[in-house]
Amino acid sequence: MARITAGVGCSHVPAIGVAMDTKNTQAPYWKPCFAGFEKSRKWMKEANADVIFLVYNDHCTAFDASCIPTFALGCAAEFHPADEGWGPRPVPVVKNHQKMASHIAQSLILDEFDITIMNEMEVDHGLTVPLSLMFGEHGVDDEWPALVIPLCVNVVQYPAPTGNRCYNLGKAIRLAVESYDEDLNVVIFGTGGMSHQLQYKRAGLINSEWDAEFLDRLTSDPVGLSQMPHVEYLREAGSEGVEMVMWHVMRGSLDDEVREVHRHYHVPASNTAVGHIILENKSS
Amino acid sequence: MSTKKDYEDIPGTFIFDADRGREGYQLNRFCISLRLQKNRDEFNAGEEAYLDKYPMTAEQREAVLKREWNEMLALGGNIYYTSKLAANDGINFQELAGIMTGMGREAYRKMMLEGGRSPEGNRYKHEWDERGEN
């Protein structure tokens, strides 16, 4: 049977993708940001994941204002990197485990999570930047080392789904994965954050203390953490900090007891605090 | 019963909720169209004619033409959309933040390098009112 063995929390700042694509990662501005992912890339290689279940948000690329699904599961055979206004990122096409994605879609809906099924979808930096951070440089003609099942969560138009809903969706994803009859090692990514505000007069807000506590509680108090009301994210972590709800999907799909094997935190990447954590299930 | 908005007392912040989404729909539709090069070419060749395709309010249209970034947000624009107009103008996210905060590019960049804007004194509107910052 398939099983989820570990979870990764990771920011998806677009400027990180630009730094990698322009070979600028060793510049003084970027070096400390990327240094914290060296261990992660080794870990990722050793983890030898067959499938990445990647929770992210689309930034008005696949979904503009005309259609805003709260949860949308990528069920297409493959997903091309989108042109977000400066040409598509020069990274490989993202290949799905399509059969497993269909199984998960069916399982989630019968488990009362009314997700949207995407049979065609382009993916933006929200999905490709975490892959680049965890797998390192891969060019257009290359392949990502794992298959990827994308789950988009609306965090652009308020309200995003609650942390509680996301956490419980994680539990349902785990059940779906474990009822898939193929021996697959699945690693789940929760992406976005950490504290940042991109807009209006309070832009530039960073709350390192809040971010550190969030990272701590992923291990020590994940259920309590998932109960945080939206207004706290908005006030304490900035208007775009509400993206952090997506980390609860990742956390909910893991064991109650996890081991923190790596953590990295760096300010700034453009307007944002970069946060990263790797959690392994104690049972695996 | 009206919608409870417990997030409206955060200073210097627009929460892009369903009301703003409704008000800003045509403005945001226009902005996101600039994701594609062919649309950028058309817009840059004649802004007024291109904007005629998007039935936004007169105020929204004026804010676009004058590049009043904060006004666009006040009128229902969302940052992920308005940033596409900024990108068309050669302004990146961090430069746009420098403009919206009124700090300017260099001062804003310096603030970020020094750890960003602290939440202290920046959580509630009354904190800004007391400092005369709103």
C-alpha cells in the first residue's frame, strides 16, 4: 500500500525561483537563504520519494477571479509551468501519478471533501519553487525526480479554508493514500508563508517570533495550532501570511507524533520570511 | 444579519474579501490579462482603447491610468492582480511595496534587510491613529 512517510513545510517566494533561474543563488543577498536547503536536498535524495503530494496556492494563474475553488486537485497527466508575466520558469514539466490522483479525488469526495477536479491546469511558482528548493537545479529538458500530485488551496480571496478544515483534509488525504494499492513512498509538502504582507501601507511586516512559535507547534501542538482564527494570521503574520493554513494540510496527514529533522528560517526573500521544516512520521 | 469583519481594524491593510472581489472584478480581470505578452503589447500600444474592453468604474479606470497603486487596492484591486500591471511597467514586487508604503525603494529594501516591519505598534488601527499615521 502507499504511505505518507514525511512532511515538508516550505515557502514559495517567486524571487527564489528567479534567483535559481538566473544562477544568482550565491550572491550575498541569496546565499544564506539557499544554504538552509543544502541539508534538505540531501534528505530529499535519501527519502527517495515516489510521489510528492504538493499543497500550494495558485496566484491568479490557473484560476483568475472568474473561478475560485477552495480546494482543487490536479488530475491531469502533466502540468506545464505557466507564464506568469515574464515567461514560464525554465524547469521540467510536472508529471502526475494520474491514477493515484483519480483515486484520491474519489476518496476525498466520498469522505465529504467536495474538491474540484482539474483535468487541465498550468502550475505557477507556488508549485515549482518548492520543487526547485527541495530537488535543486533541473532544466527544462530534465525530469523532476518524483511524480507530483498538486492540490491548490484558495488563499487569495478571503476567506481561505480554516486551519481546522485544512488539518482534517490532511487526515482524509492520508486515508486516501493508504487505501491505494501500490507500494509507494509519498512525501507531502505544505507551502507558502511565512509571515509577509505584500500590499498597502503595512507591506513588509515580518513577525519572526510568531513564525518560530508556529514552527515549534507543528510538533508540540499541531491540533491547537490548527484552531488559530484567520484574523490572527492576518494581524500577526501579515495579510498574505494566511497562506500558512496550507501547512495544516501537510501536518494533518502525518502521525500525531512526528520528529523534526530539519528547520531553516531566513529574512528576507524579497518581502517575505522564508520558513522551512522537515517532519518525519515516528512510525516510519 | 451582516457579515462580521473582525479584520477591519488592522492598519495599512486591505483584506481582499468577497465584497472587494465583487467591487474589483473588472479591474482585476484587466490586470490579470497583462500576464500574456500579446495583451501587454496591445495595452502598451493604446491604454484607453484596451481599457474599454473592461467595464470598470470611472474611478478604477483613472487609478489605472494614473498608476495610483493604493487607490486601486481601495477600489477592490488585489495585489496579485495589480502586480501584473506593475510588472508590465517594469516594477517588481519589492519596488511596488516601496511605492505603496510611501517609503521609497531604498528605504523599504533596507527595512527588509534589517528584518522587516515589526508587528509592534502595527497590529491595530488605533495604534496608527495615535501616531497620526493613517
